[in-house]
Amino acid sequence: MAKKNVNVELADNAPLSDNLGSVQAPAQTNSKNNKKDKSADNKFSAFFKRIGKRFKEMGSELKKVNWPTWKVTLASLGTVLVVVVAFLIITMGFDTFCVWLLKLLTGAEF
């Protein structure tokens, strides 16, 4: 069945209802200034509590990390350096070949 869309204008102090027909009482507006002050304080302190909670979670996650030993770190560094040097040599060789080929085709001196 299709849901019917009903547009009804409510008075300022009329009870609110959702689409299912349940009625909610309007919010009490006694001592607005007092509630705003408490709400602002609660939001301010809740913000910093959430930040503190995130830092605690971050610390507990960092404790779970399996950090490599110094020996493993040096072995990985050696592997990276060998691969970088190998690609450097390959790239320089390709560049030198391209320069030689360009000189051969154009007959120019570089």
C-alpha cells in the first residue's frame, strides 16, 4: 500500500506526532536561560570527555601493535635500498639509451 502524504499545519503549542500516529507532548519551556546554560555546559564537557575517550582508545590500540625488532627493521631497510638502487640503474640505462638513439636519429650533438 502506498503511504499517504498528509500536510497539516500545527499550532505552536500543539502536540507533535510522527507518521505512525503516536503523540509526543510538547517540550516544557520553563526557565529557558537555566536550561541553555546547563545544556551549553553539558555539551562543552561532553566534547572534551569524547576527546579523552578517543585518546584512551588510541593508546590501547597502540599497545596492541606488533612492533618490529631492530633486526627486522634493518633487514627491511636493506631490501628497500637494494630495490631503489636497482630501479635507479635501470632508469639511468633507459635514459642513456634514449639519448643515444636521439643523437643517432637527428645527428645532433647534445
